[in-house]
Amino acid sequence: MSSAMTAISRRRLLEFIAGSPLLMSSAAASAQGVAPLDPTVWAPRDIVNPIASPKDALSVFDFEPVMRKNVPPAHFGYMATGLDDEATLRANRAGFRKFQLRPRRLVDVTNVDMRVELLGATYDSPIVIAPTGSNRAFHPEGELAVAKAAKTGNHLQMVSTVASTSVDDIMAARGAPLWFQLYTTQRPEIADALITRAEKAGCPAIVLTLDVIGPLKWETFVRLRRTDARECASCHHGGNDYLASKPNFAGIDLAGATGTGVTNLTWDMVKRLRDRTRVKFLLKGILAAEDAQLAADAGIDGIIVSNHGGRVEDGGLSTIEALPDVIDAVRGRMPVIIDSGFRRGTDIVKALALGARAVAVGRPYLWGLGAFGQPGVERVLELLRLETRTAMQQCGAPSIKDLTPALVRRA
């Protein structure tokens, strides 16, 4: 290879590393001659001296380098990847800098009540466990470890259609009702069967995901998978085999279904599914005010403002920026939950003050799971609760209902 080609290849590699959300504390990046990541976006992480136990963690970011060390490259890449340029992945973090909290003083915040009511049930915290698939790829106990951690803090947990453990077993580990996240696939009959399974398990709510439409070009995932020396085909299969490997599809006729992507999901299909569902019905993946208004007009029980953590589209709109317009469109007719990019208590308080009823987190608890199993998840959730409490105190908000739009200003 010529020296010019070598230089080009090296430059491209460095550009990838510098732009990746996966890697590098500032010190490690500087040592390699690479521009360090902006710590206000991704927060510094020490990959040179990673934490040895959950109690050593100062923030949720401390768990990611430990997970990366423990988990095979392909599995880590599956968790960490965004789509294409990962503009939306980064926007979800950068978006929080566009909103500032307005601290209020001389309020007694000795006691802080973080309880929140969601569709008739009360939880000790507004922090919700977002649905994530294939948790056993990160730790042998997978979703069961997450459920036990959620039980410790009395968090609402949503369970993915493509969980690596059945909704029944996760429910038993959680010891309380779970919400079931639904992928319809291209065949409505499969969605019907999944809804029936969730209802029989005792789930009080179905959360229909709207945004997985076509093939997903996960470049970070593919790059890391190429470095994985294991024989992936021995465990992973495409098409029907992928769905058939997930316990929630057991006993369901999967003929003609090749994955979770769906191009035929319309408002007519939403109405059909809503009409046949006996429990509460929510839509996940709403970002536009027009869609939020249509959902409210249709009598949907709730919506989740979500861009799938930047995994399914790359338009660069963060969920925190989309939230105010959605709240205005809904006009209090349904609870609004938000996810994607939440890493700090201040992030959570900003969303609650802007009108969200609760905030769902995904990657942070997976970092804890991959790093230390259940104790890691418990510590991640504990840190988020502690930071949220502190941010509420600084805002002069002794309860969730005291978090109002007046406490936030647009930067």
C-alpha cells in the first residue's frame, strides 16, 4: 500500500474513533493524538482505570467502559450503535444543553416526593425502564436481573417483544405488572397473538412501537462486529429464525415474517389494534406535534416521545427538543412519557418540568447490566434517582407536581 493510501486510511480510522460515542476518555484520546470528545455531550469516562464495583461509580457513564470490556464486540456494538452518521444519537445528548434549569430558592426541600402516577398505578420514581431487546447478550441473567433491580426501586418496567426472556418470567421476577412493548411485524395476526400473550401474562398496557420501518444501517455495530472473532452464525440466524429464537414468539405462526420492521403500519392499523386490546394502549415513537394530536384525538391512552435512542432514523431531532410541541398538541388529554439520551438527573428534571409525566432510560441500565449484572442495574437506577432528587431540590421543587415549565428556559 502506498504511503498516501496509508495516510488516508489512518485519517479515516481516526475520524471514526473521534466521532464515535463508544470510546475514549479525554486523556486516552489526547494520548493517541485524537481530538477528545466534547465532555458536555458524552461526559468523560475513564477507560484506563475502570471501576471495580458498582459502589465505585460516580455516574452512569462509569459503567460503559466496564461493559465494553465484559461484552463481545458485536454485542456491545448492537447496544451502542446509532443509524448512519449517528447525528440523532448525538443530538439526544446535545439537546439538553439547549434548555436551562432556573433554580428557585427559599423553599423547604428537606423531603422530596418523587412518586408518579401512570395509568392508575403509582411508582416511587418517574424513572422508567425502557424496553430493550436481547438482554442476555449482555449478561446471562438478562431481563431477569433488570426486573429484580426495577423491583428494588419500584420502577415501572417495559418489556420488549424481542426480549431474551418471556414476559411471564420477567413479570415473576419483577413481582408487579409490566408494560409490554409491541412490534407488529408485517402480519397483523402476529401482533394479535402477541397482544393476547401480554394480556394473559397480566400486562396492564401495550406500547406499540411505530418507528422501526425498514432495514437499519448500523455502521458502528457492523464495524465492531467485524472485529469479533467468534462464529456468530452458530447462535444467530436471520429471517423467521431470529423471531423464533425469542420466547415471546413461542407457539406463534411466523410464516411470512422476517423481522420487526414494518412498512404497512397506518392509523387504520392502530385503530384495529386499539379496538381489539382490552388493556391500555400507548404509541411509542411520536416526535411530531401533528401525530401527537392525532393520537389524542383517537383516544390513545398515552404516548412516548422517542427516536429509539437514535437507532432508527438520523434526522438529528432530539426528543427533548420535540417534547414542548408534543405537550402543547396533547393539551393534557393523555400522559406523555419521553426517552432517548437521558443520562443525568438534570436531563430528567428538564423533561418533567416541560410536561413529561415520566422518563424512560435504556442504554444506562444496559451498561450496568453488562458491567455487573443486577447490582450494576441497581446502582445505575440509584444514581439517577439521587441526581434527580438533587436537581429537584435546586429547583425548589419538593414534589413532581412542583416541576413546571417556569423552571426551564430555552438557551
